[in-house]
Amino acid sequence: MSLYWQAADGTGAVERLTESPNSQRSTAISPDGRRLIFTEDTGKTGQDVMQVELDGARRASPVVQSRFGERGGIISSDGRWLAYEANDSGRFEVYVRPFPDVNSGHWQVSTAGGAQPLWARNGQELFYVAPGGAVMRVGVERNPSWVATTPTPVVKEGYFTRNPRGRMYDLSSDGQRFLMIKNGSGSDQAAEAPKVIVVQHWTEELKRLVPTK
């Protein structure tokens, strides 16, 4: 249940990054490549946003930790903001904090529930999934303090986005396309009636294919 890493080309040994009895799921790498952001399920504080240093002592430490659930942490491309989801309001909403000084600010981004935050590469857009499954967009201004627009839908409902264990979509590097999973019951797919197939005398077919000695 701990975290490991290995070279992407498969060379070298697999190396363990953390030592914990708790379930851990990686969610992001900091833009400078020095920190791995992950969610850890603990017994005392529920789900917490954590980080582990990828150089030096490999120390794991909490980023956002409370008696509520915090998960899905991801850092903006300029390294200034941490977006994550938390349920301290009674349902999961998307929040933003300054990074790495996360205690110097705290803003709610979603307005009617939200999860799975994702930054655009340009750092000027933040996306998340609404409770109904639509992907919402928030414009982010380049200001010293946090300034953002009201969330608006950018991808309609109808894709497979519900997963409390991690993000179920991604954005291309140029910010022009989403990668998503389409539900199998889409209206543009040909409907096929269920079938029941009965094979008679199957033992004779088996004898023919696998002769006994």
C-alpha cells in the first residue's frame, strides 16, 4: 500500500518511497519534480493530502490534514497553488491554497459540490468534476492573490467520471482536448439485444479437438 518509483523506460530497480501501513495513492508531482503529492487514508484523520520529498531523506509530511477528508491534491504549473477536494462543508468541494505555505490562504472554488481538480498547463484554468458528472472550468487570473471566475460547464454529463479513488480524466498538454472514458450505454452506440448461447454435444467437440490417447 506504500509508494514506489522506477525509471519510465523500465531500467533500474524499483525503489520504495514511503513506509506506512496506510493506503496511499499518488496524485501529482510538483512542477520542479522535487515532491510527490499523494492521498493517505489514516484511522485518526481520515484522508489527508501528503507529500514526500523525492531527493534527500524522502521525508513524508502532511500538506493539508484535519479531522475531515482531504484528497486529490495537485499543484499548479507555476508551483503557486494547491488544489484539492475536501468534505469539511458536509460534501466534497474543490478548494485552493497557496503552496507551499498552505496555511496562508484558503478559498472554495466549486459552488455546488466538486471533485477531481485538474490544472491546465498554462496555470490559468482549473477544472473539476461536478456531482452530476459534468466537467467545470474556472478561469484563474495571474495575480499575487487568488482571483478566479465563477465555474462554468465545459464538458457535459455522460462520461464515466465517478471514482472516489482518483481522477478519471485528463487534459492534453496544449489544453485543447480532454481524455475521458465514455459510458458503454452511449446513444451513438448500436444497441445489441442480450444473447444466450447453448452448445449441444460439447463433449464430442472436445474429443475432436483434444484426442485421448
